[in-house]
Amino acid sequence: MARFVITVALLLSLTIFVPKTRAEDNELKDYCSMHRFENLSSGLRFTKEVVSSEYANVGSFKAIHCCLRGYRSIEWYKDNRPYPWPGGESSFILYPESANQTIYTQEVRASDAGRYSCRARNDTTALEGDISLSVLGEDSSGYKGRPLPTYKPSSQLVPLGGTARLFCEAYIGRAYISDARNSVMWRRSDSNVTLPNHGRLSQYRVSREDDQIVGSYLVIEEISLEDYGEYMCQVSNGVDDDDIKLPAHLYRQEPHFNVGLQNGSWRKSLLLAVLVLVLLCSVAAFYGRCWLPLTLLCRDKFYSLEENDGKICDALICYHEKDVNFVVGTIIPTLETRYRYKCNSVELSNLSQHWNLEINPHAMAARRLVVVISPESLNTGWTESSVSHVLKLLSNIPIRTIVVALKEPPSSSSLMKRSTQGNRDDGASNRATAADYPDVEVLRWHEANEREFWYRLRLSLPAMRPANSDPGCQSVAMIVQANSKTPHQQKVRSRESLEVLV
């Protein structure tokens, strides 16, 4: 008899001091290894849904989970106070076998209620999950109310042909009626038919803590158009009509281009940067080479033609006798033969101070004035003041003027900017610049870059038109014939023109 009493006492003591039953121990070890998300990307991630609310009766077993991967540390907090907690604040302890993903208590106390947080970190990322624990009354018969949702399903965007996963869960407590049957099931909101438990569209039930908490996963593979819509999770504890309905909607995600630089893929980012750089260089090279011809093409195609304006020529070419070879051999033949412009010409005297007087009688018959200058054509020398003086004279002619310089103009940078001394009264006012005269454009003849010169010259001339014979214009043959005279005859003609002007 004494031996029997000792044996019974020993068994009772083992029952008292054993911290967990076998079922509870299995649940703590297996919870985070079951029903995990599939195809998770690398890095710190939750491996399954994080329950937002937990419920427990006083004196019952309770576990709180935070399932993760890719972490280096997990810290638990209750109401922002780090673990471990004093016994009067919380009786929960860590379960080391779960790699600190689980805390539990064998007997829940009223003081255990509060907000629990798991904070996980790795070298670059931090994640936090919050779970609110509510401790219910001390009724020994168990919870008798409606199911309390612990996880409400979220609506999702899913591409056509993708996979959707919906989850719902609720606390129902222990049934206090012997024949009561709890249930959790998914169905379409517009149908009362329960969805199947296997196949492409299937649901499967889960439970924990001795069936006090029940839930269900709904998985839809290879989604079709008919699968989109609202779904309803219905949880019942088998008592009267005390059930809850948790809705979730599946929306179609439209396909879009995703560069996807995940997983620290520096190779993809480098490739993208190289492609962008190559594209920018190609655009810049195309613009640098083709903007002039494209601009000219658009101008000639869309601009209105300058016609029926009383003019007989497109361009009046003015030059000194020392530049006759360039004008007769290059400028006029190219404009007339290749680009179909009507041209007339005037040979100027050696007195550049009066070029505007020589040009004015002929200017009104032309749409543009082209004046060729060179160091040999200016009797005052190739200086900034002499070139500026010529520009000032030409600006008095009432048509748009293009000056073709056969040599780089002296101090060309200052010719492109307004002189700050242009309004002085100390004699510096003769330093006129091209910016002072907007109707005068200076083009530099580049034999090595002849293509760009002709584009710019044509952009300054009227829009191109088909060649028409006009007796009022001087042809290339007539110009060549006129310039085939002896130098003595040319000089006599120049002197006669000067005498007429005087």
C-alpha cells in the first residue's frame, strides 16, 4: 500500500512539473515549418502569415509565433519592454528549439494580456510583427461567445495564370456542448457551394491549441478570368447561428515591365546603366550629326515660300574682285546648280567704307544679301575694328544679310557678344559687333567642314523652290563670261561704277 501511494505521488509530481504535453511540444516545434509561403525571395522575410490577434482563457496553454527566415537575431517585446519579463508582467518564456521564433506559457494569467512584438534583423534589413493578446474570463467551462477572428484575409492582386493564397483564422474556444461541431470553410460570395478540398482550387483546414483556434487556407493555382471576384471565409463554433464571415477579393494584376533588381543584382543595374549611357550617346551623336539637315528638311517642307513679293532673285552675291575665284567657282555654281537658288552678283570696289552705297541699288531686287569678305578685300586690314565697321555698314541695308568670312574673324568671341563699351563717347563706339545687328549673320567658310557650311547658309536663305528661268537674273554662264574679261577691263568697270556713285 505504501509503495502504491509513493508511485501515485511520483506520477502526480511528474504531471505537475512536466512543462508541456506531447501535443503542445509538437505544435511548438512544427508550427513555423508547416504551411510556409512558396517561392520566397532571398533576404529577411516572414515565412507565413503573422497573426494579428490572439485570445486565451485564464489557466490555459498559449503560444505566440513569429515565423521568419534570413534573420540574424530575433528580439521579443511586450508593450515595448524587451524580454525577459518579470513574472508579474508576463509568464511567457522563449522556446529555444524554434530558434526563438516562439514564446509560450503553460498557464495564461490576466497579467499576460498586452501587445507582443517580434523584431528580427539581419545586416541590412529589419522586420517587425505585432500580436495583440487578449485574456478572456475565468469561466472554467470555456469561451461561449461568437468566434473571434485572429487573422482576417487580405484582398490581393494576382496576375492571370498566377497563384493566389488566402488565409483566415478565428478563436472559438472549447465547445461546452457535447454535440457541437465547429467549422471553417471558404466559398464564393455569390454562391453557397463550399469550395473543394483538392484540385486546382482547394482549401484545407488547420488548427492549433487543441482545436481552440481553427483556420483554413484557400489556394487557387493557374488563375483564370472566372476565378477573380470576392471569396468568403465562414467560421462557426457550432452553437446556434454564432458564426462570422471574413471576406477577401481577388483582383487581376495587369502585366507590366519589371526591371527587377532584387537580390543585390549589381550586374543588372550595371547593364541597365550601360544601356542608358549607350542610348544617350547615340542620341547625342545623332543630334550632333543630323540636327542641321533635319531642321533644313522641315523648314523647306513646311515653311511658306517667299514668292510673289516683287523680288527677282533669292540671293544677291556681293564680293571684291580679289575673291572672284571663290564666288564664281564655288558659291554661285553650288547655290544655282545643286540647290536651285536664283542668284545675282555685284562686284564691289576697293573702298569698303562705301559698300552699302554700292549694294543698296541692287538689294531691293533680292530676298537675301550674301557678302563675301576676306583680309584681301578690306583696305583697312583684317582687324576687329575693320570687320565691325563692315558689319555696321551692312546693317543699314534693309534686307537680311549673310556675311561669309573666308578667314576666322579677329576676336570672334567678341563679335558674338554685345560690347559693353558700345555706348561710350570716347571713340570706342566703332567697335560694333554682330550681336548689335541682329539682321547680319556671320558664317565662317570651312573647306574641311564644307557640309556644315552649306547647311547653315541654306538655313539663312529662303525655303528651296524649283528653278525657273528668269531673264532678270544672271546665270552662271553670264557670270563666267563677265569675269573672263581682262583685269584691265575689270578695273575700268570698277572705276566707272565709283565715278557714277560719286
